[in-house]
Amino acid sequence: MALGTDYAKQDCSLARALEIVGERWSLLILRDAFYGVRRFNDFLVHLDIPRAVLTARLAALTDAGVLRKVAYQQAPPRYDYVLTDAGIRLWPPLHALIRWGGEYATDGAPSRTFHHAACGTRLDMTGGCPHCGLAQVAPGDVEMRTPAPDGRPRRSDPVAAAMAAPHRLLRPLRGAAGADAFAGADDPGNS
């Protein structure tokens, strides 16, 4: 028997939230959107996700108002997937899950650290800046760093290579060398 995709008998806002972001891959897509990934093929290459699953998840997140499509090319039509205000509000729980996973679900150093861009201080567990006394640093003011023990990214795809340099969250990140590193494949969500 296949699992359902909703929690109809649960009268709970957490259940409603899980109906939107709880599908497999959805949180990783959102994570990458915060990191600056915007294009279908960049998500595809970086996540190693099946094309049909990515298409379905992007459509569901767009329909739910967490992402929005912004045209960047007319012929053939291609879109960036950008976090909406509702999507940006998911940063605190996503950051907490990333920190929790780094502390309890992995061995060794974290794969990414998050710092207040204004002062360079690493965010605390709740996403605040202990140095500046901010309870919550807005995602656009967060710098992501990718410490690698040998100075190289842990993955070899072009998006991971672009993420190796420190950069602020929400700023567009392009795979490989530029804006259309993966321009050869169409976004199936464009039809």
C-alpha cells in the first residue's frame, strides 16, 4: 500500500506544512534555492534527482506559493525558480534542521556554515548573531561558507564548485562558468 501525500485526519498546522514541504526532495530543493540555485538544470545536476521528480516538486512548491517562476528566456521559454516571501520564511526551520543534522546526524566537520555577513560571526543554533545581538539574521544577510578539509568541494558538479566560494544566501548562483552552463536541456516545467 502506497503512502498518501496528505495528513487529512490530522488537525495540525505542522501536518499542513508537511503536506507542502514534507515530500522527499522538497527540503533539499528549498535548501538549494536559499543557496542561490534557481534554474531547473542546476537543481537537477546538483541534487542528482530524477527529472520527473524535480518537475513534480517544483510544480508543487510553485503551486503552494513557496517558489515562483520568473522567465529569463522567451524562446524556448525558460524560468528561474525564486523563493517567495512565504518561502523565505522557511529559513529559520531549515537552518535549524541543517545545524541539527550537523550536530547529530553526520560525522566530522559541517559541509556548510552560515555567518552574519556584516560581522562574519557564525550564526547560533537559532539563526541569530551572538556578536551583534540579533535574535534572527535575515537570509539575505547570511553568508554561506563551504569549508572543505582539502580546499576542494566534496562534490564535483558545477553547482557545487560555484558554491565553494563564500556567498550570500538568495543571491543567484549559476552553475559552471556562467548564466547558461546547462542551457542545452529544456525545463519540462515550462509547458
